[in-house]
Amino acid sequence: MSTAYKTVTDIAGPLLIVKGVEGVSYDELCEIELPDGQKRLGKVLEAREGLAIVQLFESAQGAQTEGTKIRFLQRTFEIGVSEDILGRIFSGSGRPIDGGPEIVPEKKLDINGTPINPFTREYPDDFIQTGISTIDVLNTLVRGQKLPIFSGAGLPHNRLAAQIARQARVLTEEEMAKGESQDGGQKAGQEDEKFAVVFAAMGVTFEEAQYFQREFEKTGALSRAVLFLNTADNPVVERIATPRLALTVAEYLAYEKDYHVTVILTDMTNYCEALREVSAARKEVPGRRGYPGYLYTDLATIYERAGRIRGKKGSITQIPILTMPEDDVTHPIPDLTGYITEGQIRLDRGLHQKGMYPPIIPMGSLSRLKAKAQGEGKTREDHSGVDAQLTAAYARGVEVRELAVILGESSLNDIDKAYLKFAERFEKEFIKQGEEENRSIFESLAIGWDLFMELPKAELKRVKAAHTEKYLKKRS
Amino acid sequence: MSTQGTIIKVAGPLVVAKGMKNAKMYEVVRVSKENLIGEVIELHGDNASIQVYEETSGIGPGEPVTLTGETLSVELAPGLLTTFYDGIQRPLKLIEEEARSPFIPRGINVPALSRSTKWEFKATKKSGDAVQEGDVLGTVQETTLIEHRVMVPPHMDGTVKQIESGSFTIEQIVATIETADGVKEVAMLQKWPIRIPRPYARKRRPNEPLVTGMRILDTLFPIARGGAGAIPGPFGAGKTVTQQSLAKFCNAQVIVYIGCGERGNEMTDVLKEFPELQDPNTGEPLMKRTVLIANTSNMPVAAREASVYTGITIAEYYRDMGYDVALMADSTSRWAEAMREMSGRLEEMPGEEGYPAYLGSRTAGFYERAGAVECLGGEDRRGSLSVIGAVSPPGGDFSEPVTQNTLRVTKVFWALDAKLAYKRHYPSINWLQSYSLYVDNLADYYSKEIAEDFVANRTIASGLLQEESKLEEIVRLVGTDALSPREQLTLATAQMIREDFLFQNAFDRVDAYTSLRKQYRMIRAILTFMEAAQEIVEQEDFDFKKLQSLPAKEEIAGMSFWPEEGAEEKFDALEKEIRQQIAALKAGSSNVSVRQQEIAAAA
């Protein structure tokens, strides 16, 4: 056992300053023993000659400068992993909380991971069918993508994330060839592929955490899920470790055990706030809105841990959820996230208030990887055209609607009226769908073509003429 | 002389060491037992602050720091092209081989350029020739596209003592030169410190366009070869797609593409696509003219700061050979943030929004390395380096310091607009906000090489777009009916310019690249339509719908998909059709009005 130091001189928020230390290294894990015998984990934020600044991962409550012992463990924060980890539930700092035994580790992994060499990445281009039209057609999710949900307080992001986790699958070769779904789209794609869900909750309420747990139990997914739960009443700083634990497990499952892993991280806003708290305690020069200047880099070390690797079967698809304060997309958290992730699914309060589920707004939502996952051999030849046309037409329809509010509907010309009608139907028939409704991509595309009937043919500039000929029904 | 110090503090990428009296500013050091690469960025007496280019976890006080005596430099020799480097010029492929893992471990040491590959060196000078710095000693066919010119290193003049053609590795001596301070040996491999611009004879005024094939850029907001441009925009507006299109299609001979603090998958995309895509000018794979540098957002932040300098030094090297080089940096905001992070750790007094006070001067220093130049040497070579930097302003707010500092030194501003992207209008470059200060420089070229009235048409087109925005405000208040027929025609023409000319699909094979000549003809066709229609819209009870539903309008909508070959004839035919169809309308409508008069008279 290494030396225990009793030389804590300062405690401020989640930070401890220990003097007289020797041989301490940056980022080293340490164990803090409080005078009453409780043990806490922490890591070294700054190592100087004879001094270390330690950040606790757990609450500092009860810590004293007198009597607190601190041991440096000569390793970084690690988690033990093995395939038995599936089906287990852990606290936000990686302790089992489901009453089960400790994991007997096959190996121990540093939770910070190492950056993937961009040269060894495989470009993600496999279409994932989520059964949700607005995602499948307009914001196509791709295996190995990081696609966050930008939500707001009170919007149904949890239900949406659960629905995606429940319904996501790939198309079979046969389906692609035929251009129609089999078994009503219910059956999973390739049978020989292994799937897993890794779920990390950061500062969410007990009920929200329960919701996911119940969902996974209900669908039988719990046996192939790993949950890390840091609820709102758990220590704030613990949240800094939670997503890293989850992603370390995900990397192990994906790149060493060939699983296709979906990682759900909720709620990234709470994570960033924990980071701000530590930064403020260190008295660092703040960037925008008090968040540390390195927020971008820090978030990138989380989000970039998604993708595919050449020669490896597995993949990590990341769906982080964040609630935008005041629904403001320019707030630093959604802003920096959007710069790192490969698009975003944006939920809209207006649509939600109209009773639309899922309230995914095409304007502001985007999947950057979709270009290579749409079209022949992936979905269907007309996919990208339908996508562009639907989005452009809906955007125009919404503009017309605003105009109609000012000028009155009667002042609109025929083309504008057509767009207005299109926008109405688009919301009711394309965006809106049931929480249990699992539409195949082909059904979703068919709805799109049906909506195009509202528009004059000359307005269909984004779809290829040959496709119009083939898919647009003749007007009666 | 002591070349070793001891670490006294580690905080993220910043390490402070004592016993560093002999360290120089910007000297490369090896940190700890792991031999991490670092660079001295501050000296305080005996102490040195070092930014470390690799992850520092597990490093602690007491460990050694070793001086290397060199400043951070890049290696320059044949073999740069087609290679994919990290921010400090380590080839990522070799890292993979060395690490035997898809991840990047620490302390890995791989050479930037192969020491064993032999290159066929053809001497172009002979012994006894007098040479000066920058003169070409010989050439190496580096790729099928680029002939590498081995130059006399800067600050060296004399007579060639000995030189021979043959097969050499980059470290072998290919020539010896008798100079005033003795005989100097020259190998193909040369080094240059990344923070110092490479010298040139003099700068020229850039007066040729860097043709990009993107219509909104080439026609409305052109950039010159040797110019500097900025693409700021919020996320999702298409910075990366624009940068990649530029890298694919612009008519520079050498491309340096820097992925600075961006997504790993984007670099993978480039890496996968470039070997497959053909250079539109030569038909060879694009990769053969490209150097890629990637420091993705999760790679160490200090190396991100260095990556833009690594890239621009390599770019300058090819410029010095007499090539037109284009450099894309995506994104310079991440570079600025890396500076901010280091500055914060150094506890410097922050300037605006926490950025260091020297943000402006560093930004200017970087963009000023662009330019059209006369190269060193007595051979009258000309090269150019165009720099295009993406900027990622937080919240899409252009008033933030990085955007503002960039705009002060770049002459082209391509403002990306999220609203356009929402409407799937690509490239989502806002035509009202963007500008190019090279328009006048390039006017001569356009009227000589493309068409006499190119510039005039351009002015009309951009005028129409300006007018459209004014008219749209009126429409928003009082509706379309309030507009005069002439104004309605303006709206219709502007709409054609937007939808049929500016809108461009980067993923369509034909549409992605349009030659200058075709761009000219497209604009001319649209303007022909407007001119022809002007005569008839003023007629009484003219039905605007008829004009809108002319078959020629559909033809115009399809122009962008016409292949370059044979386009000229198609445009001739189209212009004729436009005139005929509108003339027919004129005849038709006057017939109707004559008939109406008859009916009225009869009644």
C-alpha cells in the first residue's frame, strides 16, 4: 500500500489541496478516507513539487483538513470489464448498485480512453432504420454516428430515445433489393450480429432513470444493456466520470467483442454544469457563460468516442441527449456539441404544443453522414431527392404560413396555397406518428411521395425526373 | 552544458520544468521517461513552460525533461504528397503500424518521411554552375502529377562542386556546393521551423482566379490565387462540405488540407474519397496532389495549435517550387481555442472572451503567409499560396473575436447562413453578406479569358439579388399584388439565379463542378430570359403565369446538370428558344387583346 498523506490543507467545493506529497502524477487516481472511515475517489488535476490539487468524484461532505487521509493509487481511473457486464446496473462512479456481485474483470481499462487514429477509422455508411420518418428520411441515422437530441425541458426526448433504442435495426440485403420491408419491419436485421445498449444517466431525476430501466426490462433489452446511473441527488462531480465509464465499456464491447453498441447519454447539460463547477472552484478564467475555455475539447473527448474501426466488426453509435437552457441553440452546450457531433435531432416546442409526437423539426435538424447512407444499395434510389424536396417544401410552407398570418390566406397565390396545404399535411402525416409505430423506410418514403401530390410538378426541383415518373402517383 | 531539467508542475498539456537555463524559446524537448514531445513556450529564469503535444496523464514532478536543441520543424522532401499526418507531422499510417492498435498511444516516435525509399533524382544543374538560394538543383517525379523540385536551401549561394543524377534516399547527398564558408552538402531532405515563414523574392498582386467550380464563389465572390479567404458559419451550415469541395475541384496544383480540431470521420471521408476522385484537370486521383493533416478534436490540444503551422510550412515549400498551392484549414476557431487553452494554463491576462491578447497578431501572421510570389532563385519561378480558413463562431455570431480578427486580414468573406441550410439551399453562402475584394483584380482575367461581358453580367446578377431582398420586404408587408410587372419579373429572375444558378449539389457528379465558361453561359441564359420578357410584361393584362410556365424555364432549371461537353451548343439553342417562346407569347397575347377589342367593339 502506498503512503497515506494527512496533509490536506484546503478544501473548496470538490477540490482538495494536499501538501508535502511526493511522486504524484497528473491525472492519478486517489482514495480519500474521511475521519469517519468513509472512502471517496478523486483524481489529480495538478501535480506540483510537494503539492497536489485533487478533484473529488464524490461529495466532499464530511471531509476535514484534519484527519482526512489521502492515498495516491499510482494508476488512473480504471474500470474492470468482461462480457458479464451486460445486464448490470452501476452507480455513476462505477460501483454495482443492482445488488449483484462485483464484476470479475477480464481486463482493466483507463476510462479516459485513447484517441482513435483517424487513419484507422472506417467511414460510417450503414443505414439504421429507427422506424421514425423524420429521422429515417430526413436525418438518417448511420451506424457509428454520434447524433445528439437537442431538446428542452418538458419535451419528450426520453420517450424518443427509448423508441430509437427499441426500434433501431439495419435493413437486410433482401429488403434493399426488393425495396420493401419484411415482416412488417418488426424483425431484427442480421441475425448473427450482436447488439448492446449502454446507458449513462447524469443528474437526471429518479423517475427518468426508472423510465429507461423499465423500458429496457419491458422489451427484454435489459439483458444486453449496461446502465450507469447518476441521479440528481447523487454527487455532482461524479458525473464527470459517468459518460467516460459508459464509453469505456462501449469500446470494450464494440472493438473487442464485436457488439453493435448504442450509447445513450442523458443529460449532457448536467455533465457540462458539473464541469463548470469544478472549473469555478479552480478559479480558472471562464469562457462563455462561465463554462471553462476547454469545454469544446472536453466534450470532444466524449463525443469522438463513437464510430467504426477498420477491420473491427462492432460499432459505437452515440445518442447524447441535452436540454437546451431556454430552448436556446446558441447556448454554449448545444453550440459546442453541434460543432463536434455529426448533426443533431432538434425537438421543437411549437410542434410539441400542437400535439405532434415526435416533435422533430426538420429545420435545424441534420445528419451529416446521411449522404452516403441514402440511395441505392443503402435504402432506395429516390431517398436523397425526397429528403431535400420535403425539407425545402416544408420550409417554404412554414414561410407561407407566417405570411398568411399577416396578409390573410386569401392574398396567397395558388402555388403558395399549395405549399401551405403541404406543410399542414406534412406535420400531420409525416412528422406525427405513434410512440409504438415502427414505419419502414419504404413506408416513410411513400408518405413523402403522397405529400408531393399537393405541389405542382414544376415545383419538384429537388427530385430527379425519372424518380418522379416512377414514384409519383398519377393524379386522379 | 546541461541539457536536462526536472519537472516541477503538470497541469494538463502544460508542464513546467526547472533547471532549464539552456533552453531556447520554441525549442523541442522530450518530456518524462515516456519521451513525450513538447515545445518551450515561456522562460522564467531557470524555469521553462512547455506545451506538450501528447496526453500527460501519469506524468509527475521529478521526471526529466531533455533538450533537443532544435526548434519545432517539418521535414521537407519527396514523399510528402499523399501522406496523412497528425499535427506534428507524424504519419498516421506509421503510427498504426508501430502501435499495432487503432488508437494513438503516447510517446510513439515515427519519422515524417521514409528514410529507405529511393527516389529517382534528375540533376538539372551541373558542376561548375553558379547557384543561389532557391535555384532548382534537380527534380524528382514525386507523384504522377507533381514533379518535386529540389532547391538550394535558403541562405546558401555558391558554385556546384559536384552533382549527379541517380537513385537516392532523401538523406543521401545529391550535390555539394562551394560557398564562401566552405563546401556545403545538400540532400533532398531539408528542415524548416514551422513558426517562421519561408522566404521568397517578392510578393505579386494576385490577379488570376482560383477556379473552384462552385458557381457562387467563382462568379459572385471569387478568390485569387495567392489570396486569403474566410468561411465563417454556425454548425450545420456547410463549412466542411465547402472546404472539401474546394479541395477537390479548385485548380491549384497542390492541396494541403488541415483538419484542425474537427471530427475524425470527416478526415476518414477525405481519405476514402480522394484516392477515388479524379482531378478534373488531369484525370489522375486527387490524392496525388494532396497532403492531409489531421488533429481531430480529441487529439492533444497543443498539437492542434501546431497543426496549422505544420500545414502552411509544407504548403510554402511547394509554393517555392513554383506551384499554385491551396491550403484549407478547418477550422481555425479550434486553433484559436487551443491558443486560449494554453494561455489560460499559463495564467496570462486574457483579452476578449478569454482569448489571449495576441490572437489578432497570430491570426494575421498566419493569413499573411498566403500570397502570390516570385520565388527565390534566378529562374523566374512564380508560385502562389491561397489560404482558406473555416471559422466556427459560437452560436453563429460573427461579432466574436476569432471571426472579427480573421475578417481584418482576409479579403474574401463567404458567410454561411444556417437559414439557407435549413431550406437545404446549398452551398448555403449568403449572397447579401458575403464579399470578395478580388473582383477588381480579376476583372481583366475574366474579360480576356472568359467573355467580354462576364463582369457586367455579374454586376447585373448581384444587383438583382440585392433588389430581390428589398422587394421581398415589401411583399411581406403588402403581398405580391402590390408589385409592378417589372418588379415581379425581377423577383422571378432573382429566383432563377438563386435556384437554378447558385444552388449547387456537391454530391452530384456533373453539378459539383462548373467551368467558368459554363457559369458565364448559365448567367447569360437567365439574363436573356429577363431581357426578352421585359418587353412583354409591361403590356396590359399580361398574364404572368404564362411566362412562368414556359418550357424554356424548365430548361433553365436543368442547365446545371448539362455536361460540360457540348454545353456551348445547348446554350445557343436555349437562348434561341427563350427568345422564340417569349416572342410567341407576345404575339399570342397581342392577338388576344386584339380579339378583346373586337369583342368590346361588337358589344
